[in-house]
Amino acid sequence: MNCPRDGSRLQSRALAGVSIHVCGACSGLLLDRGELNKIAEPTGGDLEFSTLDLDSQKHEDEFSPAPCPRCGAASTMEKVEFNIHTGIILDHCRRCGAFWLDGEELERINGEVRELNEAAREVEDPPMLWFARFVWGLPR
């Protein structure tokens, strides 16, 4: 497989116990379905779902739409915004579910996830949620 940005051959590398494809020239990453959740900063949510759910897939960035490295010319990757209102535009193949992350995008994603995790720790659970957890924890 080749890089959709510069045509370089993608190399397999292990990251967080996952074998991903990396471009040695531009540091781009090709992630198969489910791999973004595995290599990004841990969080309680599904990063891929929150990125794709209700996204218009019509965002612009500095790169033109590219064919999916996995599917080839049969599928052009669409532009999706990571987790809404972050300004991090990823390329996604609707056909195979792969994501292409350019150079620094994984670092930017991890920064956003750290901020979200920190904000979640600062917000107290509403009393009704606390009560519901208590009730569900009672023996039946």
C-alpha cells in the first residue's frame, strides 16, 4: 500500500500493541476500523463512533480528497472532523472503515482526549445518576 499524500510505500509498525501502517516520509498513519480507539489516549467513549456519527463528511483541509490506500481508486476517502468542533480533519474510507491521520493528528487527538477526560473528572455526577447507580447495584 502507498501513502495517499506522497505515494511512498507504507511500512508496518507496532503502536500500543496494534500493527498499523506508517508513511516514513510524511509520518501519516493508516488505521483500520477500531484501531483509533486502541492507539489513542484511553477514554470511556468510542472515538471512531463520536467522529463519524452525524458528521457531514464535507470538511476541508490542506489536502485534496485521496483514494483509500487499502481500497485503492475504488474508494475516495471523505473528510471527517474528529469528535466535532476540534478542527482536526481526518480522512475516512466509508467502504473499509479505515482512517488516514496526517503527521501530527494523532498527537492533536490525544491532546483533545486528555482535555475531555480532565473536564469529565471535574464535573460531578448529578444526584439522580448517583441514585440510579445505587439502585442498580442492589442485590436482586
